[in-house]
Amino acid sequence: MLTSTTAQRKNKTVDLRTLRYFITVLEAGSLSRAAGSLYIAQPALTAQIKKLEAELGAQLFDRSHAGVTPTPAGVQLYEDARRLLSDADAVRERIQRLPQGPEGSVVVALPFLLASLLMGPLLAGLKKTHPRIRVFALDELSLGVKKAMLDRRADIGILVDAPQVDGLHCRPMVREAMYFCGHDADGSVKRLLRAPGKKKPGKKGPPTLQRPVIDFADAVAQPLVLQSRRFAIRRAVEDAAAAQGLHLNIAHEQDSTRVIRSLYLCGAGFTFTPACALNDQPVPRADWVVARVARPELHRTYSLATQAGRPVDAATQVVMDALARQMHEMIDTGVWEADKVREQGIG
């Protein structure tokens, strides 16, 4: 609702639609012609003009058989109404030009094994809900993710087994188990597998796939296809073996993920893989082994990291929230065999 100069004098308000009717009548010079252009009945338009005159306490038109002509009050209202409507249109255009929600570019650095599971659904979802936010992914080695954050090349990082890093604010989000997998042509490894333990009482969420279990000592005795110690998985396996006084039976050492995959798919050895990469395994078959590692269990914890002491802008916050939701949704629906990390511990 806007108030015209004439209406202010009478302490009355006039709506924009009625002012548009008045201007159309004045410019058409006829109630019937104006009614036709406005696609309303002439009696209804006449009633609107009479109501406007009553509200303003002034006659706006002189009427004759030839049509209508504005009175001095009508001329004054016409000038004021044109300005009011022009201002109203300008206000509408300014509001419509405002950004609809946060906008900007956000760089996310994350381990390459996690990227294939997480980023597709995340980017597709953000495209629908926040089209003004552009997300760029850096899929790196776990050490590369940390370096990208410390070098300020990324706004958000998903770090592996790094709950606290100087210069970064880290929030643990998800913990996943490590699995032992490979082509068991002669069935010798299957004889080492044990049935999984019972699900913990009161554990929330849908039931996860109950995979068999293999003892760590039995796993590292098999011919292994592993990457070098530059990689977090190799370091975790090596550290666990050293703690138990065990030696790794390395059949092939290659840094290329594609080469490692090709080797264990063709039966050249077994490998260790995190739960996030289980969807990349071949279609289950009788001679294929996927078993959870136990005694000890091997885990990876993912933390969501941002720059310490640097305010998080609106676009970055949207992406952080979307990452957390995506992770939890995948766990809740059983797509990702992992556990949520809460402040008190594993959820």
C-alpha cells in the first residue's frame, strides 16, 4: 500500500491497483474503453473510480456522453500516481535483482577414494538447491588434502585421521572400517573367514551388510597389492603390523590406484580398502572375498576442516552443511558402511 499526496491530506490510503485503474481511465478518456483494456466489467470499474473519489474526498472526472475528462484534482492525482507507480516498479526490480540465497565459489579438498562416493550426489543436490554456489573439488592423497588446506588453496577439507591440526578447525564426522578384498581362486582365504559379530544393542540406523571377518594376522600373510608408504592406507597397515611384530607379504607395490585395482582384480594379490570404496568392488561372486579386518580392527576417521580464525562465509557454510547431511544420509540408508562420530564418541 502506498499513499498519494492527495490521499495524505485526507489521511486515506490508496492501493496500487486502484491507481492503475484511474490512470487507464484518464488516458483512455472513456470508462468503457478502459474497462475493455483492463478486461473487467464497466460497472465494476465505475464502482472502483467512485470508491476512489470517496476516499479522496474529491471529484476526479467530469462525465459526459463523449466520455470523461479529468478535473484539477484528477490531473494532480494523475501526476502523483504516475510517480508512485514508477517508484513501485523500481522497488520491485531492485528486489528481484537481489541474489536469491548465498552465492560464490567454494573449493573442497578430499581424499580421492571418498570423492567418487560423495561428490556426485553432493554437487547434484547443491545445483538444485543453491545454483549460485559453484563448488570445485580437489581429490588428493590424504596428505595432499591437509597441504591444500594449510596452503589456503581450499575452503573446506575432509581430513583422514587428523582430529586436530594447527591452523585448522577440525570436526570429526565419520569413522569407517577397513576391509580386505581380492580374488580367492583356490578358496584358501575363505577358510580363514569368521562370521561377523552381532550388531551392538541399541545401534541406530538401518542394518548394514553383515560381512565376514578376517584376522589381521591372516590378512597380512596373504600376497598383498599395496601402494607405497606415502599413502594413508599403507601406513595404517604397516603400523598395525609393526605393533604385532608381523611382516607384510608384499607381492606388488604400485602408487597408481588404477594399477592396484587391475592387479587385485586379476588375482595378483589382495588389498586393503576403506568402506567408502566398497561400491567400486566387482559384482559379488563365489571366488571374491570382501571381509572386515579384525584383531585389531583398522579404522579411518574423517574430519571436516576449515581455516582457523577465518570467518566462514555463507556459501562455505551451505556447502559444509550439505557435506555433513550427505555423509549422514549415506550412512543412514546403508550406502556407506560407516558410523557417525558424535562429540561423546562414535554414534
